[in-house]
Amino acid sequence: MFRYLNIGFLALMVCFVTQLEAQKVLKKQADALFERDNFQEAAKALDAYDQLKNDRDALYMRAVCAFHLNQAQQCIDLMQEAFKKGSDKKDIYLYVAKSYQALGNYSEAAVYFKNQLKVLGDKRTEEVEAVVREIKRCEFSPKLVHLPQLAYVDNLGSAANSSYDELNPIQSPNFQNKYYFSSNREQSFGGPRGKDGETDQLSNHYYYDLYAVELSGGNYTPIVAFGPVQNTTQNEIIQDFNSDGSVMYYLRYAGKNCKAVTDTFKEGDTDVISVGTFNSPFDPALGDVDLKIFNDSTIVFASKRLGGYGGYDIFVSKAKNGNWETPINLGPGVNSPYNEKSPYLTKGGNVLFFASDYIQGLGGYDIFASKFDLDKNHWTSRIQLGMPINSPKDDIDPQVSNDGNQLLFSSNRLESYGGYDVYVAYFKEQITDQFVYTEDLPMFISDKPSGREVLPDAAATNTQGGVIKSFAIAPLYYNNDEDVLSANNQVMIKTIKNILETFPETSLKLIGHSAVEKQKETALFFTIKRLERIAASLTASGIDASRITLCSYGSSFPMVVNESRYNTRIELLIDDANPLSTEIVEDLPVLNQDVQHPNFSNYLMGRKNLIYKVKFTTGRQMVRSDALLEFPVISVTRNNQGEYEYYCGYEQDYQSALLLRQKLQSKGYAAAKVFAFEAHQQLTATDAERLQSIYPDLQKYLNSEK
């Protein structure tokens, strides 16, 4: 008997020792991965380590991994646990401070930056100076949070972005829906590389390669990598194109050996015609960065070797008679004692966008703009573009789209997929200098070109029982985006919140309208973005997002014939309220017939009864299409997957909707489909069959659309 007990005990001990050894191996693996900055795999190994909660060093490493994986709150929590366990790592406070800063909690960030300062001591080292700068930045940042919003911002999505870096997004000069960028994603040439540049299978670092992606029907196609001529076992970072798109400029480097390379190719198929080097005052081997080609004889770039105001400054150089002139510093309106990088000049040469870690920012690098003042012959003081273009982390690589409506940029903000992602900002006001073409920069000529006013100035504009409860619900009116969540509107939003909380069977429809704008697609898109802000304020207070639907009509249905606040409105429709307990009254203004717009009465009738719409495309970005211009009524909704569904028409009979569908199909929207709505609710087949006795026209719809 004892023999069997001893055998069992030995087996148990062997199992215990085996598990112990396995945990040691796991910890060593985590150490090796962490040492190589492979934070994603190191985090997985540490999560599987059963002594994580008791091991202060492991807790510290897991916190650092969380920081680099954009998990700021988890980093804070884990660092606090590591500190409680007695961790003596000198940068604990620094990681916590940067995490609070990334979350936009500047007051807490300042506290921990100051704690880090105490750890570093009194000696004025570069490390100390860097912490002091961040403390000062935390004083400025809260003042910038409430600047007027110049744009709406979207991530390009997982089709383009990855858990790695996507940098330097550039729109094709010839194809407006095609974009180029560089990325160090997993499929890059050369495989994983260690810090010394050698192949290392435990590393998660890859060299940068060149990629392209296209927007089709509101969705991005799978990315396409360039071939082995351009993408090599070195880094390739795209810089720019020449004006006709026949020459692409990019950097190629490994270690300190860096050179500017040109490829002449056919953009449609990326066939290389010739490869060469770019000889100019821009010298990446000496640390120059961010080359932009204004035209064949003018370049702009960032450098710190040429002297200036401190750190990287932005310079411009032009060629005369085939010879490049000495680069010119753009002056104190643009440059500062901090770093200025990522320059982009609009085609008229009057507006410069750039990135800077200037002290008066939201954190890290922010994107700024400066205008050229012809009268005073200098660049004006920088304009802080504010949120949501900028974030508490790094926002870099700005480029204005060819139509002046968008700003492409890269950001490693917390909302990214990981590392730097490509984002697009949809400007509320078009950058008109993008339509002004000049052979020479205005700073080099004395005559004043037409159309140089281009940029909105952000700095200047800155139940129950047997009682029936009755609620009067008025639309939210606004003059600008800041008014959407104004104090007056917040009163009505609070009423809506109380209704939704008190009556959990109810749901809410937000229907947005805007004033007549020059561009129909922006009116539609910006309006649904306003609805998203209201929905976000409700979900933040605990309302389930599935109870809220959004629909934007843009400027299709004005309430009055002239410009009026009644046209810029957001209607709040409560559905499914129990009439035995709740009465909802819509409080609309009483209008004279000579003032009311003729389309408004048709709109109200359709909102209560049966209408048909034709869905013609779905996407995650703003859709630009001739259909938006040709058809009088276009609407956009957001589905449960966060996609935007575009509809055409507001038809009272099925036959009219069929005609619309045919027109859309003739324009390339082969999947266009008719949908029926009653009281602004899309009908299922069961709904339509149930309502046939009320709306006989539904019989045609059911027979055709099955």
C-alpha cells in the first residue's frame, strides 16, 4: 500500500516540477520577447504566467506591454500593482503619466510627471528637461480641448490599417480614390528583424514597405504591396509624387545608410520604368526627413542640420537653371524651439500644414497650419487645428486631398488598431487654395495671386400607476456643430434620456437635417456625424446603443423657404411608447404657408406613412457619387456594424421606386435594392404582409422583392 502511495506522491511531484519548469520557460520566453520589444507576444506569454500577480518584474513588463499596445488604463492599473509589490523601476511614474496623458486626463498626468521628476533628481539632464516640458504641456492642453471642431475624423479601417504602423498616406495625383502609404506590417519583405537589423524570429519588428489601397463604393479594397524592385529587405518610406504622378519619391535605408530614391512608373499597374536617386539639398543621410515635392523646381522638407530655431525646422528650396539654391527657413511663424516636421504645402502655396511637438499642444505631435501673408511677406503664426484632428498622442503626416475636402494623416491615438493608423479628416470648409496652381511659391513672387484665402481660422473661431405622462419633444436646432450639444439642447437630450430610462420598451430615432450646402455629400455626412455625437452622449449615460437609430437627409428637406435655424434641425422621434402610460407630442413650429417649404409637408406625410427608398451602396467612409448630385433626395443611415448605408428617393408608390432602382443600376450600382419603410421604420417581409390591408401597394413590393 505504501509503495502505491509513494508512487502516487512521486508522480505528483514530477507533475509539479514539470509545471514549475514550464512556468520558468514561459517567463524566460516573455523576457526574451520583451527585450526585443515584441510587446504583443510578450503580453501573451505573461498572461499565461501563473505568478504574474505576485511577480513585480513581470507586472512591470506586462504594464509596459499594455502601454505600447494602446491599453492605457490597463498600463496604469498594472503599474500600480507592480508598485505595491515593491517594484523599483525608475520609470513607473513616467509610464503612468504618459498613460493618463493619452487618456486626456492632463491633471493626473501632471501629478505623475512631477513624481517622475522627483525620482530623477535635481540634475538638469535631457531626461529631466523632457519631463518638465510634459508638465508644461499638461498646463496648456486642457485649454485646447474646446477649440471649434474644423472637421470630422474617421479611421480608414482594417482594410488599410493593421496592428503595425501605417505612415505617410498620400492620395494619388491621378486617381482620387487611390492612396499610397508605407507600413512595417508582418508581410513586409525581409521578415522579422532585431534591433541590430539582423533576422530575428522572436522579434515583431519588420521593415517598412510601400503599399496602395483603393476606395470603391464606400469600402476599401484589400491592400496591394509594391513588387520586389521597390520593396526590398531595407526600409522604404514613401515621400511624395511629382505633379503628374509619373515619378514617386521615397526613402530607402537600413541603419544609417539612407538615400532618396525615385521610381518612374505607370501608376495603373505599378510597372517600374526606371529607378534613380534624387539629388538636391535634401540629404536623408544627414538626417533630413519628410520630403515634399511642390513642383519640379521646389521642394520642402525638415532638417536640423541647417541651423534655425531649435530641433527640426521646415525649409524650402528651389532650383534655378538646374541648380538648387540654399534652403530657406520658413521663419518663426512656422518654426519654434521644438520640432517641426511633416510639411505639406497646398497647390497654391499659401497654406502650410505641418506636425510639431510644440509645447502648446494636446500631447506628442499635433498638426498645425500657417498661412502666407503676402502683404507682410512672411508666414503667419501657427494655427492649432484642435480635436478631433489632433489627439493626446502623435498626429503626423498631413496631406490635403486633391479636392481640398479632406486631410489624410497618421496617428497612434488610443483608438487606432495599433501603432500609427491612417485617418481621414473631412473638413467643414473646403481648402480652396488646393485649386490655385502657381509655378512659383507666393513667398518667392511679389504679385498677389487670386484665391489665396483658404483656411478657417481655428484660433479666432474657437411612470406610473394609472397616470399618463405627457412629454413635448421639440427638435434640436443648431447654427454650427458646437450648438448641437448646447445648453438649450442638453435640456431636451436629458428629457429623452429620462424617457428612455423610464420606459425601457421605447426606442429613439434621430433624424438630421442641415442647411443647403455647396456639396451634397458633405451635408449628408456631416449631419450624420452630428447625430453620432448626440447618440454618443446618450450611450455614455447608459442608454443601449441598439435602441438608437440614425438617419441623415442633409439638405433634402428644409422646413422653410429661406435660410433659417428651422432648417438646421435634429428631430427626436420616440417609438414603441405605451399609449396607456405615455403620451409623446412632437413640438414643431407653426408655419405660414408662404414660408413653409413645399417639400416639408411631403416629408412629414412620408415620415408617418409608407414610403420606399432604394439602397444603392454601403461603406465606412463618406461616399462621393454622381447619384448624390443627380437625385433630389438622398439619405444615409448607420447600421449596427458602424457602416453607412446610402439610400435614394422618398417615394410613395413602389413603381416610382422601381424606376429609381433602374436608374441607379444603369449608373453602376447593380446591387441597388428597394426597401419599404413605415413611420420611418424599415419593414421586414412579415411587417409588409401584416400591413397590406392598410397599404395595398405593398402587394407589388412583396411580389417583386422576395
